Amino acid sequence: MGQVILGVGDYGASNNPTDDVKTFALGSCVSVILLDPKTKTVGMAHVALPDSSINKAKAAEKPGYFADTAIPALLAEMTKYGCHKKGKGMVVKLCGGANVMDTNDTFQIGKRNALAIKKILWAHGMGAIAEDLGENFSRTVTISVGAGQVTLSSPGRPNWQL
Amino acid sequence: MKTISHDELKKIVKSSPMLSVSASRLLQLTSDPDHDLMDVVNLVKTDANLTARVLKLVNSAAFGLINEITSIDRAISYLGERFIVSIALGDCVGKVFEKKLVGYEAAAGDLWKHDLRTAIAAREVVVQGEMEISPDLAFTAGLLHDIGKALISDYLKDSAPEAIELITSHDSVDYLDAEEKLIGFDHTQAGFELAKAWQLPEKLAEVIRYHHSPAEASEAFRPLVYAVHLGDNIAMMGGFGTGSDSMRYRLDANYTDYITLTPNTLASIMLTVDSEFDKLEQSVASTGEDKG
């Protein structure tokens, strides 16, 4: 069994049914999960910030870092596995985007990430069928490619499915 | 769960690793706003082991220098004092920072990574938030802010689910409150005791004690405490907490009295933390073969 581990700002995909696609400790970052039932491919991006306009060089080097560059990059990556280039037929799930307690507007990066991602998904005619966003705890995500099952975990809590 | 008495806490502090003479003097010196880099150089020169480590670091692959630096003066001015403080602390109390935090369900090394991220973020808050305090001092304070967790982690044992239940049921307002309910002390109080035993400068001790409640710090040190408060939150938001307590603290939005931050500045700080962290973690680790 292989593991595709994605760090902050990474994106990747797998169609190997024995693989897990995994990302650790999302904090205010958001994980965008694309499941393609037709090709049995799982794709994920670990998005850190909503908008690439603050650092174009970083966006060119790591498109997965920003919501607006991550989704086109992930869709392009998934075409290598025979997926539809505009994500037709894909199942979308979102998780992460936590905020610290009593946060003010400036520090609501988690919320801004989630909103930016939803806006870009809508522009692609896509929408999430399941989400576990916000609140104030960090999430680790594991997706089993074979079963297409999304498992979330957080220290001190029992695991749960999305 | 058994609570810890004040006397027991004192015993725990006594059995903890102590600062080396040069680390202690380095913290005193760098906390003084009137010091300059030559003072740091002169201090490092009195410690042969530290001198060797600094030279090894500056010439390590992480910095990719073409010409070897052989003089300690040049090495220190090239690296800057935050690297020197990181090495000196890692050398004598690395075991504290590397400890596996069982009570928070965090792996060995998670505390050090969180502390490094907090240090870099606090420094960037000072620089990009247009504050008039020393960026390097904010870095050192960020490194030290959570030392109390290493002290109480073993006593919290397997209580993480209980702590989270206390917060989700609103019996505790945050993780600090949960710690106090569970063992009678929170990590800032425990850290403050260690700070006293280590004879840390008062401003660093106050950062350790009040980094979750910066408004309670002495007025003179409040800007520094707020910078570390934000640095700590930024580290957690970036996915580098210390386990079960991550994000389960309150942001004091009155930081705006001392720090100017727009959403774009905050995003820029988070980007810098990511890139600086990779550089610093690699380089400090590359000299740390005897780190506990």
C-alpha cells in the first residue's frame, strides 16, 4: 500500500486502488478533494491562502498554495489519469479552514480560504456534496483511493468520515 | 485526574534540564535593547563548543557558501543572533524542546517545530506589523513561549479527549482552562516556574506566562507579548500546533493597539513563515546531532 503525502501547497492524484492520499494538520488551510467515479481517481490540493495576487512567484512555483491557482492545477493534473478537464462528473468534498477562538476578521483565513475555493468551484460549475469546515481544531485527512473513503482525524478525538 | 501541588511543580522544575552558562548569558545579553553584535561575538568566543557549532552551521550545505567562513565574527554577523540563540538553546535544553508531548498526543519534535514557527512568525509580526521592538528578541521569546508544555505533558497523560470534551461542552473556555481543571496548573504557569529557575530575563518570563492573555502582561512588555501571541496563533493556523490543543485558544483582538496588520500582511507573514521554516529547520538540525 502506497501513500501519497501532500504538504502545504501541494496537490496530487492517484488511481492506484491500494494507495492512500493524505495530508496532515490542516489548521486554517483547506483540503480540496476531487473524486472521479468514472476513472476511480482521487485528487487533492492542500490550499493555504485564498488569493495568489499577493505573490505571483510563489504561485508559479507552488500553484497548490492558493485557492485560485490550485483548482485549475489539480484539474489539469487529473487529466493525466483520464479525468474530464473541467471536472465533469467529479464528486467534490472540502475540509479544514479552522479558525482560532474569538478570531477577528483579519485572522479568519480559514473562512476566506473556504469562500475563495467555493467561488472558484462554482465558476467551474462544481460544488461540494460534503464539507467539514471551520470550527477550532486541526484536521488530518486520509483518502483511500480504492474505496473513495475520506477519513478525518484530530488529536484527542475519535476519527470520523466525510 | 490527580492535580499537581505547587510543591510538586517545584520538584518537576528542579529535575528539568538547566541552561548552560553561555545560553543563560546570551539570553540576558540579547534581551538588553542596548547590546550590539560585538557583545554577542565576545560572549560566543568564551565558549569553544558553541564557537565550533556556529562555524559548522555557517559552513553547512544549508547556506551553500562558496568560500568557507573561518572567523567567528563573520559567522555571527552572517547568521544573525537568532541562529546563535537557537543553537545555544538546542545544545543545553534540546531535550525539553524535543520531548514527545504524550499529554497532547503530539509526536517528538512537534514542540520544537511549533516553537520555531512561532519564533519566525513573531519576528515577522514585528517587522511587517511595523512594531518598534527588536525582531530578534521576538524570535527568542517565540522559541521559549511553550516550555511549560514539556513540563506538564506527562502529568496530563491520556487526558486529551477529556480536555476537548471540557471545551466542546463549554465547561472550559479554552485549553488553558481545561489544563488547570485537569491537573491544577496550565502550561503558562508551569513555564513561568521554569523561567524563574532558568533565571530568564523578566520580559521573556512574562511572554511565557501571558502569551495567551497578553493584556495581563506588564505594560512595558505588552508589545512583545502580543507579537508572540500572534506568532503562536499563526503557527497553529499554519498546521503546526502541538497536538490536541491546536487552535483551541482565544485570540486577543486588542493586538490592534500595538500591531498594524491587514489580511494581506497576515497572508504575507504566513508565506514567509513557510519558506523561512524550511531553511532554519534544516540548518539548525544539521548541526544538532547530539540534540536529545
